[in-house]
Amino acid sequence: MDNLTTALLGALGLVALAVFMRWQLLIRRRSLGSPEERATYETLHTASLTAPALRMGLDAESATKSLPHVRELLGTPTVAITDIHGTLAWDGPGSADDVAHLTTAALKSGATQASDQAIVAPLSVEDRVVGTLVVVSESASAGLARATTEVARWMSSQLELAELDKSRTALMEAELRALRAQISPHFIYNSLGAIASFVRTDPERARELLLEFADFTRYSFRQHGEFTTLAEELRSIERYLVLEKARFGDRLRVVTRIAPEVLSVTMPFLSVQPLVENAVRHGLEAKAGDGTVTIIALDAGTECLITIEDDGVGVEPDKVRQALSGPSTSESVGLGNVDERMRTVYGNEYGIVIETAPGLGTKVTMRVPKFAPSIDT
């Protein structure tokens, strides 16, 4: 009797398991949606696989990487990508010579060209034709021509984003070169003057200052990477302040409050140091008596909040607005430059904020996202 009961229970268990597995299978099928929804998902997924290569720009490598996914999108035997000079990648039977007349016409007219078995759609960046998408099929229908044209437009949008990335990088590099050219002569002159004053009276101090100066300039004029960490920026600022203290003596006081958790935050290279130099050079240099520069970096959720404040002479707000709205001048060491670079990288809402008035000092605030895409040190 016990064996029979056990067998019955086992059979019931198998039935229950089969019913459960069937139910799970039905649930999974339902979760995939209708055939139309599945087709939409597969198309979007394939497009997402194509995008990274196109975001590299139009060249042989990106064309080769993206072509298999483009072929899957269009479902044709042969696809190819060309630039204005020739074929970058070809996938499938046939050759570029078979469609040369269509390719030439598409490049010249900026419009899709078609024959009985081939379709060539232009790839454009800012209304400038930079290449073509070639499709070869047994029957080049009107529907395939529309699909090819739309895929080419989508590919063009990815290539435009690649151009924007390159333009942004070029702008960052140009602004950084301008900032280096602007701040270096003044600081180098003052630093060398301070070091020279110790050569006879305190040679060891002069040697230490010279090493600090070398480390500071090595960081400021490095040629790799447009981004750095807050920790590296603060180390450079520390060297800068050591050199300035050699010049100002006890007149210059520095207060720092740094949250350890924000030290690894990535930010544009030379984005905090110019603000500190501005505080010293324009806030305290013209002030009689002692002066204090306060550097604060706090954890603010998804952002790092940085403030540079001095109790110096201050400035008219109109001059600050002018510095932020136009080209940087010798009266504002890098304020406009830093503001522009922050907006370029993170968006307009991340420009620096300046609070100042004559006789009331100056406070500069900047917010840096802790996590931002496409930013590498």
C-alpha cells in the first residue's frame, strides 16, 4: 500500500510539474507580445548593435563592423558602404563595378538611385554627402527602396553624432590651449620671481619650490586626456598655492574642506585650478592685509558640489556677466573658459555660478555630475 501511495504521489507530482512548465511556456510566449511587437523589438535591437560602430565615424573599420547588422535590417543578399572615394566594405555577391553608375549619381545628387537589382542611398552629414549605402537584391522593389532610404537616413544621423563628438573634442582642445596660453605667462613670471628671491637666503627652500613648480607645470601642460579626477586637480592646486604662499607669505590663508567620496569624480582638465588662481590674483592680490581662499568639495547625491570663495576685493557683477558671455580677458583668468567647457561637456545647466560685489569677496560654485557618459581620463 505504501508503494502504491508513493507511486501515485510521484505521478501526481509529474503531472503538476508538466502543468507548471506548460503555464510558464505560455506566460513567456505572451510576454514576447504580438508578431508585430516582436518584429519591432528585433529591428530596434539590430539598430542598437549598428550604432556603436557608426558613432566612430565613416571609415573602413566602422563600415566593416556595422555592415552585418545593416544587412540583417534590410534582409538582402548584398549590402555595401562607400565614402566619396570608393568602397569601404562589401558584404555579399557582386562587386562595386556593378553599381558604380548608381553610386556616382547618388553622391552627386544626394538622392536615392535605383535599378532593377540595386539601390544606392546617400549618407549625409549636415547636408553634405559623405558616402552611400548600397543594396543589391534579385528584385529592387519600391518598398525596399523606401526601407534602404530610411536606413541610410538613420545611419546619417549616427554619423552626425560622430561629427558632433569630434567637434566637441576639438572645441575642448582649443579652449584648453587658450586657457594654458592665458594663465601661464602671469603665473610663471610670479613663480620664478618668488623662487629667485630664496636662491641666496634659503637655497633648500628655493629647490623645493622649483620642484613644486616643475610638477605644477608638468600637470598643466600635459598633452594626453581632456579630463582628470578631482584628486589630481586638487594636487595641482596644492602645488600652485605653495608657490603663491612663497610670494604672499602669511598674507595668504587657505581653508579646505573636501569630502573623501568625491575625490574620484571625473571632470574637465584644469577646471578648478583657474578658479583658485582667479581668487588669489584678482580677489586677494589687490586687498590690503590678509586674505583667505576657501576650497570646498562636497558630496551632493548624484553630483559633486565645488565652491571656491575668497574674502578679497570683489568685482562688479556686470564685469562677471561680461566675462561669462564673451571671450576671456586678462581680468578674468579662465572664468569664461571654464564656464564654456563645463556647459559643453555636461549641458547648459552646469555652467559656473558667481556671487560677488565690490568689497564683499567672490564665491564661485560649480556642479559636476558623478557619473557622465563618454568621459574618460
